[in-house]
Amino acid sequence: MRTVLRNVFQQHPVLVAWVILAVGMVAMLLYAAKDVALLPTQLLALVVATVLLAGACVWILTWE
């Protein structure tokens, strides 16, 4: 299992960084929105936007 994770990270470091950042950002979003009366579709839209934002952040950070 450990070697599989290491191989995935070595072959796709940007994708792994995107997933890790997206998970952290979505967790913070859900924590911050727990007391807000959002409809499920609104929450889904925020989660999708957050995941896309995480991807954009990782993409910008990998520019050389």
C-alpha cells in the first residue's frame, strides 16, 4: 500500500497536491458553513467551486 501511494505521488504530484488541497479546503468550507442555512444545491455549488479553486491554486503554484 505504501509503495502504491509513493508511486502515485511520484507519477502525478500535481494531481495529488490538488486532491490534498481540495480535501482541506472543502473541510474548512463545510465547517464554516455548518451554521448557515444553505440549500443542498447551494452547498454542492460551493464545494464544486472550492475544488476547482484548489486545482487553479495548484496549477498556478506549479508554473515555472
